[in-house]
Amino acid sequence: MGRDDSGTPERDAGTSDDRDAGASDNRDAGTSGDTDAGVADAGRGDAGTVDAGAADAGRTDAGAPDAGSTDGGTTIPTDGGTQITGTLPTRLTLAGSPYRVVGNAQYVVTIPAGQTTTVEPGVIIDFKGNPDVTKADVRDGAQDVMNHQNGRVELRVYGRILVQGTAQSPVTLTSTNPYGWWGMNFFGEASKGTGDPSFVHMVFEKVRKNEYNGDRDRTRGALWAYYPGPVTIQHSLFRDNEASGKCGALDLMFTDGSVVTDTVFENNRTLDIDRFATGNGATSGGGAMCVTHGRNSTVRGNTFRNNTLSAFRGSHSNALVSRTYEVWPNGANHYDLGGGGALHYFQPDNDLIENNRFENNAAVGGPGAALYLEDVPNAGVTVKGNQFIGNQAGAGGVIVCNRGGGSGIELVLGAGNTFSGNTVNGAAAPQVTGDCAR
């Protein structure tokens, strides 16, 4: 059974993952199996102002239109290029592009500990794996929503990666495999290289992390940065990525001081496979992005558009369902974990969300049309100067807080936030619900 985000991790050690939503993964440092005691908020204690519903005008989209088109695909040359099997080179050049990543016998390619890989402007990396795998190799029946496929390739980072695109020549990480690829994954302290990772002017697309009840590198965050330092992402585009646990495009796990700026998150999806369908809890969260056990992160000047969090019933059914979200604690000892059509924060600590645009994101059958804050032990999240336009949820409001603890302040709703056209079950959405609205 997968593990929830729970417990009180050693935040500066990056070694306690507790039960995060995607994983019985023992390859990294996290071994704790504490059970989460939280439940997604159903809108109780609402003190938020109801959405005025007025059309928004004035500000343009944040993000980086120069990072790539929004047509959902990158054109990859069919001839030339460089094939890669077990290890990425230390430098990926335009002359060697496109790089066709096949991976080793297990369809894994690595950046080893101690190595820095630099990716030059204009480089295309095609994580093709084994595209000859056919539909006959894909699980069928109720689990076909996961579309499990062993021919996908995964990039594991134990060293350092520097993606150095430019506005005119972004770096593209994509896949010509019809089943996509397993994304870029860091593994805690084992990933601490000679410096911190940086991604500038990058297109990151077509990841399919939808293995049922699998490890975190196969279920959460197209870019899963389980990393005990800062991660920098600037002027980039995450589009058409999919996860089955949490964080469709990006998960900053245990990072400290990460910065995500001027980046577009578009058409990413978390298909919450509800691995606890037969037990007393469920997992979900973050149609586009999560900050999990992180601290001091800055998410500024980005656009979150058309990202979706949906709920399925795993091995029982591949049909979309609406789950009952119960406040915690409750007599049945039921708990749910997560929400947020665009963003999910678990145990946030002094994080900032500023001057972003949240547009047409959806938490289908769940809480938090745009943002969900959960299990806040200390100083939580400051939200200011953001636009929330046309986001949708099945419960709660546009912003939902759940399970605040101690003397921590879950949410500081600063100046300059605007709300228009957001809905919960078709009605005008409260701006803020849950613990932080009491």
C-alpha cells in the first residue's frame, strides 16, 4: 500500500518521506510509514467572501510564451541525433541534438553522483524508451486508466543538472513514445550533487506517471525533486503531464528555498487513483504542482491554466467518481489527503505565492479549485497579488486549508488578490474555506 504525506519529518535532513501519495518506494531515504490523520475540507467554517463573479481584465498572463507553443507538441527531427542508453553525457549540445534516450535494460538513464550535466540552448531530449511496445503490453480492464507500460524511460538524477535554454532557443524534454516517459526523478540525500539543479527556458512535457500503487518516481510529479536544497525553475513551460498520485507536473519535496518564476503550467493532470479505496482514506492533490514538506519556497509570476485533479477508483473502476470529503477528526476515523486543482502544499513552512494567474483549473469532486494547504505546523503560506479566474471545485472554495496545528498561521491572505468566475458545484465559490477561514 502507498504511503501518505504525514508525520513530522526531519525537514533539513530530507530523509523522512512518511506516507506521501505515491509510493512504497524504498530506493530513497524515506522509510517511515506513519498514517495520515487528515481529511480534505468539505467547506466547513467558511468565512470567505463569495466570488463576485465579475470578468477579470487588465493584467496579461504570467509565464513564458517563448518557452514553447501551447499546441501540445514539439516537432522532433526524424533523422540524425545521438542515442543514449545508461548515462547522460556531461554536456548535451545543439550539434548532438536531438538526443534519443533509450535507457538501459530497465529503461533507466542516470546522471551519476558527482557528475554535472549541462544542457545547452535549443537541445531536444526525446525520452523514447521502447516505442515498439504495443497495446498488448498495457494492462487492461479496470486499471487501464493507469496505462502501465514498461517501455517508458525514466531519468534518475543523483548528480547535478543545469538546463540552460534561452528565450529564442528553449530546451525541450519530451517523448515520441506513444505512452510517454517516467519523468525526471531525484532521490533525497542521494541526489545532493556538487550544486543545486537549475532549469531555465525549458519545455517539459508528455510524462505519464500513472502506475497503479507504484513508487513515487512512477506516480507523482513529472519532475519529482526530492531534494534537500533549492531548485530553480524560470521562464519554462510544463504541459500535458500526468500523475496518478499527486502533483501532475512538479513536486518540490523537502526542498529549501526553491524558486519557480515566470513559468506556465498548462493542461497537466493528476488522476487520483485512490489507492485506499478499500480502506479508510484516500490520496490526491495538485493538478499541476506540489510543495511537499518544503520550506521557504517562492512561486511568483506564473500561469496555472487548465490543470485538473480527478478521482478514480483504482482497481475497482476506471470511472470518474465524486468522493465524500469528511472533516477531521470524525467518529469513523476516515481521512482524506489533499485537493487543489492547481497547487497542493503539505506541511508548508514560510512559503510565498505571489503575482500568479490561476485560470480554469479544476478539482473534480474534491476541494480547492486552485489551492489546497494541508497540515501546517509552523508559519504557513502567504498569498498576495494573484488572480483566480474561472476555477472549479466539488467542495470547499478557491483556497482551502485543512488540519492546521499548534500556533501556526496557515494562510496570510495579503493584498492584491482578485477572484472572478470561480465555482463550487456550479455555484459561486467562497474565496477561502476551512481552518484558515475560522
